Amino acid sequence: MLYFLNEANDPYYNLAFEEYIFSNYREDDIILIWQNQSAIVCGQYQNIFSEVNVPLALENNIAIVRRESGGGTVFHDMGNINYTMIRSCAMGAVDYMQFLQPMVDALRSIGVPASTNRICDITINGLKISGSAQRKVKNRMMHHGTLLFNTDLESLRAMAKGQREHFISKGIKSSPWPVTNIINHIADKAMTVDIFKNQLLSALAAPDAKVMTLTESEQKAIQKLAENKYQTWEWTYGHNPAFTYKRHIKLKNQQIELCYESKNGIINCISFEPLNNGLKDAQTALENKPLNITILQEICKSIIGYEELYQYLF
């Protein structure tokens, strides 16, 4: 078993780090324990706009990142621990229990009364402390998940809350479940997240686990992957599944139906009903534009009387 040291907290770097290890170390069992600064991480096949309060997240400088695996949207902060398990496996059906049961056993060994729940969750008394997802390439499986130790649950609820009722999409939808923090269910209330992380690693790692440190060239390769993929609009928003967006809004004391279609993160076929001259200008200006809040805000500011229209586009 290999354990890779990683003290980075940058969500873009850490997702690139995880992908790099998965792609380049193809033999040994691997375990990673890592943390991110505040971020919202969405599954590869999700419509980010229906899952995330994108304007609120960007307003609070919270990163929004699309990961390689499927599954639902999760919130990361420094009160949350992320774990990744990588191993070779037989070809065939996805098996979550081969990863979840060792994690539950490790948690119980350090005083956390954890149990499995649904396909890919870990709970305490029915409340979720961990969600997980997987990615399989040939005979190699990567399983990763969250562990809510002392997470800001109010931010979790606020940020991971899109406006699904306005979207028609084939994207994978998250499956919300009541959550709790591990710290509320252990005897040692003074335990810090760092102590918990170290205890968890000791419980998970094999006695002969080899501690690995990335070389300088590997770190540069990971940083390049972070910049060229995970930080880009094209990966995060351009990979959005196609969707239709429809809602009723009130502008200038008038009820208006706003509707548009989007593919690859681009607005097309936008319409307003009823239509007036100002909205005709908006329709022309917004057609074929990327769903980028900064760009759309600037466009709407140039349309007299409809400067606030951008906030209704998500």
C-alpha cells in the first residue's frame, strides 16, 4: 500500500493530484487523505446550475469544480476530510462495499459509531456523514468520499442548493439526505480535525504502507493539469449536459416568461414572453453567449432598464 503526502488545500490542485495518482500509479493499493478550502465539487455528469447556487458561491469566493467521477454534489471546507482509495479490481459491476466497509471499520475503531446506508453513504443514527463516488478505468478503481468532521453545515445547505424546479435536464441529480458532523457523536469533543485525520490514517493504512512524496516534476505536472483542466470554464461549465431553463420573473412591474436552451454551457434559443423592444435587445445580446456570470452581468448592464436580468438566468 502507498500513502501520498499532500498538504495542499487548493481544490483545483487536489482534484488534479487525485487524477494524476490514479492515472500514473497503476499497480499498488493507494490511500490519499486530503482537505480543501471551501469548495463545491460536482459530479462529472451533473448540471452545475441546477445543483449549485452559483451566484452565491462566486460572491463568497467559493470554488466550483467538476470532478472526474459521477455521483452528486458535495461541499468541502477545512472541517471536512476527503479520502481516496485506489486499487485493482476484477472487471464487472461496481462494488461500493469493498471500500465502504473498511472505512466504517476504521471509523468505529477510533470511536465513531458509523454505519453504511443506501449504496454509497456512511451515516450515524441515520444522519449522513459521508457520501462517495467511483471511477473505473479498465481493472483499476478509484473510490473517493467526504467525511463531515466539523463542517459548516449552513454553508453546505446554502451553496449546494440550485434551483432545480426551473431546469429540464438529463444530468445526474444529487440525492439530498439529512447530515451531521462526526464531532457531535464522539466522546472527545476537544478532538481537532488534524488529530482525527491522523487517527483515521493509522486505522486505514496497512502496517507496511509506504509513505510517498511527490517529486518536483510530478508537482509541476499536477499544477499544469489543475490550470489546464480543473480551473477552466470549459471543463467546469462547458461539460454541462444540455438543458432547458424556464421560469416566470417580474421585471419593470411586468410578469415575463423567460426560457432558453443550453448545450455545452452556451445559451441558445432564448425567448421572453411577452416581448418588447428592451427584451428584444436582451434576446439578441444573450444569444450564443456562455453561461458565465461575469460576462452575462456585463451584457445585461448595457441593456437599459434590464440591468438586473442576469440574476434570473441561473
